[in-house]
Amino acid sequence: MASNDDAPPETETLEGSGINHDLVGGPFAVIESDPGVFTTLIRRLGVTGIEVEEVYDIQPWALDHLKPKGLILCFMWRHDTHRAGDFEDSAAERVWFANQLSEDACASQAILNVLFNCPDVELGDALSRFKADTAKMSSMDKGLAIPNLPLLREAQNSMARPADVRGALNAIAEVTQAATKSASKPAQKKRRTGTGTGTSPAKEPKPKKNGTSAAAAAKGKTKKSKAAVDDEDENETYHFIGYVPAHGKVWELDGLKSGPLEVGELPSSTNPDRSLRSTSTSTATSTSTSSTEGWEDVVRPALRMKMEKYGGGDGESGNIRFNLLALVDDRYEARSDVLEGLKRERAALERRLAGAFPGGWRDKVNPDLLSGVDASFTTPVQGPAPGPTFAKDFGARKMERDMAILNMDPPALLRAWEACVTGAIPAKIAVEEEVQKAMLAKSDDVKRTHDYEPFIREFLTALHEEGLLQHLLPEKTAKKAQGRKEKVKKT
């Protein structure tokens, strides 16, 4: 007779039940809705040139200057409904969208839903292959494919706290145990608990992470006691949805909905589908990578409605239950390119100055700038010499500046050199700010993912063995512990 050891390594067969449970890499663990966490997650997925910034207001002064490629809204989920007709849009067929079929994977899924609809993002080899392989799949099949992407599972779990990883493993163990008990029940008893519709009227299934009951949502507008609020907070469920401009429209991408929901159309000047109604589908698709400028104005009303609905309204304004994350161009790369451009401009200017002033030019510029010139171009990660660049058009911009320098007269060269060094100081500060932010994010990641439980267990054990733990406990607890200790001695 075949044993459980004969089962494939990626599945485990429950003895006597005949049920195979997918255990590839384990479950997804819950991660924090933090911009540093999301940025690190995106980079571990192989995506370059993108970072995540938290947005504290949806007004133009707070959002538009970021030039976001997409937005991710995290909010405390309550029951929500739409008509089936809301999702009937031929343009939605070109939007990459996956349904959420895996618990606790909604953060990674929201990221993929947004990134895969940004044509100018470098996804990396793994995600590019995954996007191509799933392009013709239905949204349901895409949702099934996501949990089977080892890179995604490993990246998300690497960002979770060890306690959350253990909690996810415990949850899947409970589900497996429940499935075993259900499979072992007599068939007659199983038929009695069901109905013709496949739903038990006595006990309606209650979503865990990705949903909540309609009754609970209705109670959210009534006045609650402190105990009720505390109990609700313990079971609060957060959900992620994405907003992205694609194919001439702005879309809401909610994995719990049947498809992408149109928020609105882009302005005509940036809408390829509106301006090219008579062209072929291939032509419209090829132009869909054009500017999405102004999409923030289209998405703003939708965000405002969501925040009013889920953000702690009706007397709960002090309890903010959402946060908004923007996917933007990597700020370090952009700011580093500015400083690298100034480094190369300085080198070109000094070559021209050496030819224009054979007797020396250093005594003709500001001595204060000259004395600290190397320090002005030095950062914690790069010296004053030219370093790596990131922008694709960096070389073209450098060539334009070099041509301008070749046409300068000697006095203009001196002024340009001083302006270059002066401009390097704020550029250096901007780069250092990004380096400091990255170091802080790395420190937070180490603190979050380090497992403190073994140390705490050993520390408390040592205190107990030395007889010091009892003095640290509250008086009532200490007396109970002492009583148990004396009872053990008597027996």
C-alpha cells in the first residue's frame, strides 16, 4: 500500500480522506500597509525604477506633484455591491486584472494589478514572463495563478513578522483540520445540513480576511459600546484596491469584484481611445502608452467617495481606517541622476576652463566654492567621480549640455562653473535624504522580521530558574504561582 511519502513533494495527502492540499511554500502572511514595506516588496519582485509613497491628502497640492503611475487604497472592508452591468466594458478586456482568490495575498495582488497596467515600468524577467503567460487568461484563472508564483509568495512572506508567518501557518492547519473532519462525516449527515442552493440557512459562512458580513457593515453606522468597538477592532479586516490609468480610462481594480470598474475617461488630449475612434484596435493599443497627465483629477472623486464610505465617518472621524499609497518613479534614481549630471557638467566645464585659461582659472572663481568643491559632489554612497546613472535619456541630456558648454565664452564658463557647484549642494542633500530613508526602511525591515520569541522564551526561563520571575509578576499572579508551587511540593 502506498504511503503518504509517495505523494508529490508539493502536496500532502490527508490520510483516509483522499484530499490533496497544496502546500507549495505555505500560505501568504499578512504584511503592513507601509510605504517602506511595499517599496521593498516591489524591489524583491524584481521591479526597478518604482517606489511607494504614502499620500496624506488627495488634493492637487499633495498628490499631483508626485505624478503617480497608480494608487493603492487600503481600507477596512465592509460589504459593497455593484450591478453586473457596471463591469460590462469592452475596453476592460485589455486591462490586466486578477480576482483575489487567496486570503492575505490582497496586498501583492493589488500591486500586480497596478504594475501590469503601467506600460513604462521595468517588471523584471520573472514578472514579465508571468504577465505574458497569463495575458489571455480570465480574471479568475489569473487569480488562481497568483498563489502559484513562488517569487510572489516568498517576497511577501519575507516582509512579514515571524508571528504573522506562524499565524498564517496555524490558519492553514486549522482549515486543513476542518476539511479532514468534514470529509470524515457520514454522507447522510452531510446532506441534512445543506439546502438546495448549497448554502446552509442555519450558519452563513463568514469571510475571514477579505470580507465581512453585510450585517456587520450595517451595524457600523449604529452607536457601539466600547466593548463592541474593541471586539470589532480585534476582527477588523483590511483590503487593498488599485487605481490606474490605462487605455484612455481610469480603472478601479478590486480583486473581490468581477472585473475592472471604470472610474472615468482621461482628458481628450491624453486619451488615445477617444481621439482614435476610427483606428484599428492594434493602433489604439500601440498608442495606449501615451501620456496619462490629468488622471489624478479623474480619480479624485472616486477616492473621496471611498474615503467617506470607509474612512470612519458618521461620528468616527477621529478613527482613520484607510491609507493611500502612490506608486511613483524611484526618487533616489531621479535625484542621483541630477547630481551625476552636475558631476559630468563640472568635468566638461573644467576641461574647457583649462583650455580657455592656460595660466590657471582657479583664482578667478569663488574661493569658498573652490575649497569645498569635492565635498559638494560626495555622498555616502558615491564619491566626487562620476557614478552610475538610471534615466534612459541621460546620455541625450548630457550631450545637449556638452554642446552648450562648447559654445560658451571664457567669462560664461566661470559663471557656469560656480552655478554648477552651487547647484550640487542641494542635489547632494536630496540624495542623502533618500539614502537616509532607505537606511531607515532597512532598519525597520530587520526589526520587523527578526524573531524575538526564542530570546524572550530563554530570558523568562532563566528568570524563573533563578527565582526572579515571581517578583516581576503582579501581586495576584505571583500569589497564584506561589500557591501552585507549594501544592506541587506537598504532593
